[in-house]
Amino acid sequence: MTNYKNIFGKPVKFLTTDPDNAEAEGQIWYNSTAGAFKNVIVTQAWSSSGSLITLRPGGGPAGAGTQTAGLVFGGNGPSGPTTSSEEYNGVGFVLGGNLNTGRYMLGGAGTQTAALGFGGEPPPSGLDSSESYNGTSWTEGNNLNTARRTLGGSGTQTAAMAVGGTTGTVSTASEKYDGTSWTSTPSLNQAKRNTQNVGPSAAALNFGGYTTPPQVVRTETESWDGSSWTAVNTMNVGRYGSGATGTQTSAIAFGGFNPGNPTNPVAANESWDGTSWTNTSITLVQARGYGAGFGTNTAAVLAGGNPTPANKPVATEEYNTSINVITGAAWASGGNMNEARGQLASAGTQTAALAAGGSDGGSPFNNNESEEYNGTSWTEGNNLTTGRRDIAGTGTQTAGLAFGGQSPATAKTEEYDGTSWSEQNDMPATGFQMAGAGTQTAGLGFGGYKPGSPNGNNVTYEYDGTNWTASGTMNTGRRDLAGFGIQTAAVACGGQDGSILNATEEYNGSSWTAVNNLNTARSILGAAGADQTGIAFGGYPGTAPTAQTEQYDGTNWVTSASMGTARQQLGGTGIVSSGVAFGGSSPTSNATEEFTGETSALNIKTITTS
């Protein structure tokens, strides 16, 4: 008699808790606690990921590589075509080498360490130049035979395809690249621009796009066998400027525009099985077109795109076909503070935070109020003994530490016991616009304003619960910086020394070491982290407050999900996977946001008879 064990090779297990690893795939087990049979099934979904660093409100970047080693380059920036390229590691972006020629609506191919960019805007006829990337820098290569923009690109650095586009008129041109030069090949059957291509020069697939005038959104699909293009089954939803990944026999198309309204893009996906297209129930989190798509048909990425500005043209999403449900890192609104203010001290965790002092920009200019956050709402606590702004803090909600501040400049130190503040021994010198890390009995204060100099201080003070002691100086003196960690393993980032900084340093309990920089220089920012891993968020990069977040893994900074409210001079505390931001200025804010890092869990389903 055939049973489950005969078919699958494993018995039905009786468990008190569900399994938490990939070995559960395909198995059925009985959870005796829940009194139900369960199994793991494959799920398909898009989830948010780390934002792009470079704003490209006009869209049009190209993409290459995989979901864990991707590359985005070019695009239409606020001032026109950008040369920026950014490398993606599956969590967020870091800056890569710049293109030699700023361009957008270009073709892209290859991997993160062996990419190819070609053609693109500006108009009227587009560019014929191509460039190759080696993981560090871009090098000019041989030109396309037909200069054009809004073209489709695919393949590898040594076996790429450039298809369609416009030269002023919509084109059928097709070319292949062998790693050295471009060769014209037989043309597409249907001229199209803003079209998509997948696959190498021996076996490619082209689909979507549009023609003008008049504007007609195309559904045509064509297959390339290495010598000619053949029309095959059409798409269900005509679209242009979409993202696409996969191969000639297995591809997906996502997002784009139809019927030509760039303020109303589509979120729908279609899948190609080598014969026909199928509409899926999977949709992008944010509908958009003109983004950079890369990866595979089971692990894709879409970065940037239109519309702008409200719909976040730096947003990134990941598509996964997996037994795991992946929830991207995100900020969510929390309860508002009772008193809107910036330049305040912070301590504690996401569910037990402490805010003290600061300024609301009005009278009294220097605030003495403290508030406690329980993960839902803020409650007024007892006041500081001395109201002040530009104050640093660390510790916990029931054992907090606040030190320095102004005005006037002070060296005062106060401890909080969960009920009231009490004065302690002063720091060795006055200090404000400092950063803090550690605990109430093993605290750390560093940087800050240097009297008579705009460059900022390089001092470091250690606190033992009674006294402060000077320790190793920072490599870069600065003020308005952020910090996190413990007394023997801390991180300092950002700030200003007359110029806005991206410099990052690590402290080992006696000395500071310069390490990899933030991707975006900024001052008066917030941070959270319990050791030498953390997040930095908000701040002032030089023109207006930012909502950008970056995550530090102990070696590199990569972008993460942006806050909902751009702000500076804000408070922040918590850990890398569970932080909280509150208050801030420009304008003065009482908003609270909670950060949750990316999570992954098995997609476990209960088996029912219905």
C-alpha cells in the first residue's frame, strides 16, 4: 500500500513546535500543540529593500547582476544625466565608480563586477558610446553602430544585446557585443522604444515598448536565435519602461507604463514560460516605470523609477519565489511625543526609550522636560535639573545618562533612575553637540563643539558611573555627529568639521580607527545600535533634511528603508534590527518612527479539508 513515506521517503512527524529551517520544504508534520497538520509552501512576493543613494527623479537607470550582487548605473538626476553607479548586496546600496558619460534611458548588461552600459539619452538622437565596469571603475569601449536612446539591453559583458530604441524615430536596430566590438544583426520585426530585453547574444527575448507618433503601447514579443528575430506570443498587458529579468525560456516583466500616462504606472507582473505570457497575482509594492531591473526570474530587484516626487524615486523592491516569507526593512509611525523638539538626548530601546532636554525653537529655548516611550505612547517624566539643548545621552530608560549641552555651554552630567534626574560629577570640560554611547556606569562621550573653531572637537571621555576620564582622541574632530555602541566598541559617524562629513570611526576602548564612510555625508543625524553594528538616519546633507537610512554591519554602510519624515537634530536609540527615531527639526517635530530590520520566516500553512 502506498503511503506518504513511500512517496516522499520521510514519515509524517509529530512535533510540538513548527520547524524553522529549509529542510521542512515539501514535508507534512503534525503540530500537537496546535492540533493540526502543517506543511511549507512556496510563496511569490515583492518586498521593500534599501533605497538608492542617488536621487534620479527622471528615472532611466540601467541594472545588472543578481539580487545579492547587483549594480545600478546612470539615470536622470535633479540636474540632468548622472554618472553615478551603486552596488547592491541584497540589503542596500553602496557607491561604486562613476560612468565616464552621464546618461539615462540606456542599455545595461552583465554582472556587478563585469557590467556593460551603452547608448542612452540625452536627445535628440542619443549616444553611441559604451562603457565596461570591472567592479571598481568604468572604461570607454567601442561604440554602437547606431546611436540611440530608450533602448533595451541584456546579456553579459562579453555577449550582450542592444535592441530597439529611438534615433529621433523609433528603431528596429539590433546589435550584439562580443566583449570588444558591436556588430549589427538582423532587425526586430517591430520598431519599439523603452523596450525590454533578457538573455545573451545567442538566445534573447524582447518584449513591450511603444512607438510614436502616434503613441502605441506594444505587446509584441520576439525571440532571437542568434541569427534572426521571430515573432512569438504577445504580452497580455502592453507596457513600456518596465523592469524585466530572466531568460529566453523563463522571464518576468514588472511595472512600467500603460497606456502612456507617467503619473499612472502599473504594478502588475507577467511571467513567460518559453511559449506564452501569463498574468500573475503578484504586484509591486509601488507601481512605477523607468526603474532598473536586474536579477533572475525567481530573485529579482527593481530600483528607482517614476512617478515623482511623492512616490519615492529611490525606492527598491525585491521579488522572491521562495519557501520563506521575506519582510523588508521598514519604518512605521509610532506615538507622537508630548513636546515637539530637536537637539535632545536619547537613551533606551524601541519599546523603552527616553528623551530629555532639547529645544522647540521657542521660549523657553532650552527644554528641561523628559519623556518615556513604551513602544506605543510617550509619558511625561520628571524634568532635568538643568534645561539645555545640544545635549548627549546614553543608557537605558531606567538608568539613563545625559551630559553636556548649552546654553550656556556646560559640562553638567545627570543620571536618571527611571523616576528622577540627579546631578553627578561634571565632564572634564564643557561640551555640546557631542555623541554618546554605552551605559550609565560605562558611558562614552565624544566629539562636539570646539570653542573658537568651527572644526569640532576630537575629545573622548569615559564615564565609570562616578567620574569622567579623558581617553584616545578621534582622528577627525567634529560636532553634530552620531554615535552608538558600548564603551569598548563604539562607532562615530557623520557630523561636521566646517564641511559636512561622511567619515566613520570605530572605538576599541582606548583608540579610534577610521573605517568605511557613510554613503551620504550628513550632520545632526540620529543613530541606533548596541555594538559596532547599527543604523544612521535623517540629518542634514547640505541642502534640506533627509529621510535616508544607512545600515552598518561592522565593515560597510549600505542603504536601508527611508524614514517617512525627513528631519534633522532628531533623537534615536535601539539596536540595528529594532530602532526608534523621535523629534527633530526643520520643522520642529514630535513624530516618532520605529524601524524593523528585514526578516525571513518559513511560509508555514495549516492543512485543512476546505
